Amino acid sequence: MAENSGQWQPGQSGNPGGRRKDKPWRDALNQAVNAIAEGDPQGRKKILLIAEAVANAAMGGDMQAAREIGDRLDGKAVQAIANDDDGEPFIIKVVKAGDA
């Protein structure tokens, strides 16, 4: 870091190690859902049973389950931003600190 300037020199990172790579919650869930479901006569993984349960719920009219399937398969729908005045588009300008 440059002395007393409060900013990093060009090309110098304030976080040289980058973002942490470990994700213990994700890793634990991944392990749990990929385990064989106890008592399943076909020996299927829990993740498959969960997917089947969500699909069955959607088929039964559960809109939250149907929305989850749509979001996972097609991606979330883009949300429009309404403009309150004459309908003309508005422009958002992003500036860096000190450039304003």
C-alpha cells in the first residue's frame, strides 16, 4: 500500500489471496444430498428424491415448487423497472469515487 495515500498502487491487490475458496455449508449440503437415501428400495440419492418431490408438488398445483423449477431450468425472469414519468428511458451512470 502506498504510504499515507489510502489507496493501493496500480496493479497491486488489497486482497492478494483472493476470495476464500472453502465453503463449508455448501460442502456439507453437497455431501448430504449426494448420499444414498436410507430406506429407498432403489438405492437412489437424496438429491433425486428431493427433485422428484419438488416436481410432484408442482404437478399438484404448488406454485412455489413450479416457480423453483422454472427458475432452475430457465433462469429467473428479468424484472422490469418502472419509470414513473413520461415513459422515456432513464440512464444510470456509474462513477468511481473521485470521478464525480
